[in-house]
Amino acid sequence: MAMRLKMEFKMFSCFDNFVPCNNTGAPDHTPMHFALLHLERLLQNISVRLNERKQQVGAAEQQNSSTNKATTGSGTATVGNSNADSNEQVVCRLDKCDSLTLIGFSKGCVVLNQFVYEFHYLKTLTPDDQSLSEVVSRISDMYWLDGGHSGGKNTWVTSRSLLETLTRLGIRVHVHVTPFQINDDRRPWIRKEERSFTEWLKRLGAPLSRHVHFDSLPPNLATHLELITAFKQSTPTTTAISSPTTDEEVSDSAPQS
């Protein structure tokens, strides 16, 4: 499932439903913006739509099968699914699936960062609130793919307390970066924050993997975008919640002057 984003000035992507942003899409993270609730509601609504679609397809197949009956002697044989089979609809509940994999690419990583803030709020500041515990417990993996945005800070989560909470949840953390973000001397805070993010998680004992792609190449936008292809080739197919960039965001991904 891919998250739809909002565009400001036809140039800057924003994920306002998940995290407060200014008009250039730079995040202003808060302890609770109900991003996890929004995620849960999205999964529920998509499940409803998928089930409605499955019912429509099932009804169409049943109607088609009724036209494919062959009569032999005094008996009637039905070609295709029987009515009993066609009435057995498997209900799709994405919000109840065994595990969720969350993937953020480029500016989409701000959504994952906001989830981390809310993990801490729910588990530490309001431990008696169990309203979102089910969706949180289903998150098995989180992928940060070359995070970056037009702001001058908060590209990566660097707070030890927030990362301690993330570690306690046991969520597998995957970091994929390219020189476009971590080796750009015009935006040195990204390299510094990413190093802090990964080093804290290592010290805390989090299940962490880190991959640097195209490390022998100079920073350029082409390899930043090519990371998506490299990531797909190196990662098993999985059900994922994704926050990708769009074609319009290419200009937003470039270093800001």
C-alpha cells in the first residue's frame, strides 16, 4: 500500500496526515499526532474496499458459472465453482494481519520517524492506553530508505530515549542509504544524524541492518532514485506500508540552496 502525499507549490511533498509539516514539507515532530491511528484506519478502510471488490468478483463469477451448465440425461452438472464454494468468501483484514512492514523512502521517512515518537508516547508516557497496542504489536520491520527533506534538521531520530523504546519493541530496523544523502557536504547534518541513529541502535542492541548503496559513486540524484530498484532486487517480496516519493518530488529531493 502506498501513501498518497500532498504537494505544496507543486514542488514540496507533505505528509500532514501523519506528521505536522511546514509548507516545504519539513517535519515538526510531536509526541502524538495520531499517525498510528491514521495508519490503522487506512488498513481498515482498505480492507473494506478489498472485501467489497472480492464480493463483486465473486458475484460475477457465480453469474457466469450459471451460464456454463451442461445437462446430461436427467441430471445437471455445473461447470465451475459450486454455489457453496462461491459463497465462501475469505475476509481480508489488513489491520489484523500477522505482521506489518513499514517502508519510507526519501522524505517519506518522516512518517517512520513520527511513528517512533508515538511509540515512545504510548509505551512510556501513557502506558495504560492500549488503544493502539494491537497495530504496534503487528509491526515487524521498518525500512528507512535514504531519508532526507528540505529542513535543516530532524532527518533521523537521534533521541536516546525514543530509540530505547524502539529497541524494546523488538522491531527489526533496516537502513539503506546512498552518497546522495550521507555524503553531501552541503547538508552535513544528514550524515551526522544517520550516524547517531544507527550507532545508538547498535549500542542498545536493536536488531539492525545497514546497507550503503553506490558507495563508490559521488552524490547524485540518479543513484538516490535508483536505490528503489536496488532495494527491490535485494529484498524478499513482502506486504508493506510504503511512503514513497513521486515524480514531482524529484526537485524536492535535490539539495536546497
